[in-house]
Amino acid sequence: METEPIIAYVGLGSNEGFRAGNILLAVRGLMEAGLPVVRLSALYETEPVGTDGHGPYLNMVAEIEVPENIAPSQIMARMVRIEYLLGRRHKFLQAPRTIDLDLLFFGDTVIDTEFLIVPHPRLHKRRFVLVPLAELEPDLMHPVVKKTVTELLDEVEDDFNVARWSPDPRKGNRSESIHISASSGS
């Protein structure tokens, strides 16, 4: 008897260094850690919440098909390792970061321990999480709040700007533009 795979959602964010590159490396890190990424939302540029003087974030959400017998705590341990490998050395709430990985949902599982809370305790209050999550799964039901992602997004009181990001240097992203030139061999 085959069981349905568990689908987890991971929030990714970066506001230090080459933000898009940090997120790309984190996605690669998830896959290398044995967490198959099924879909990715677009990248969104967002205002930092609860801080002044920090640059804007790039945020996205990854959908992961959880391999059998991997527990949420194991996913968190793998994500902390990815954060560390990408230069994150602290977990202060309002600190700038090269990468931030948050386990948003693990199927419809509810966990509330000293080390892990799933669903993420603030996801329903954060536009920068709900917008990319709604892009992937608008009808996903929050198992605690008992509302869909679309309903949560409609009701969120956070009015911080969340705009789809483009690496186009004409749109003000010069420091992160990726230039690819074709070179002809001689």
C-alpha cells in the first residue's frame, strides 16, 4: 500500500550580500540535503519587518516532497546546516541575514515544542510569506487557524510592500544583475 508523500513548504529569505545567489545556493542546499524541491515561487522583494536600517529582502517559498521517514526535526537540522554553510551565524529575529530558512508547513502536522513550532508561528501574519505561498498553493489550509492561504492573505494586517523581483538592471537591481556574455572560441 503506497502512502501519499508529505508536502512541506519552506520560506527562504536573504537581505545581505548577493541575495538572489544566496537563495539559489539555499535551494541547491535543500536538494543536496535529500529534500527534493518540487516547485518554487517567484522571488519577491520585500521590506524588512520590525527593523530600520536593514536593506530589503528577497523572499520565496519552496515546495518539498518529503522523503519517507524524514521527520520535521530532521528537516530543521538540515536547514540550520545550510544556513550555517551560507554564512549565517546568529538567529536573532531582527538581524540581517545572508539566508533564512523557515519550515512553514509539514503536511497538516502541528508541532509545538521548545525547539520547533509547525506551522511557523508567524506565517499567517506575514505578507512576505503569504504572497509566494499563495502563488504555489492558494487553497492550502492552515491546520491551526483553519483558513486557506488566500483567506489569510486577504485578512493580513501587515501592509509591507511585497513586489515580484526582477534581476533586470533597468529596474534598479544593478548590484545583483547577472551578466552573461557569449564568447567565441578562436
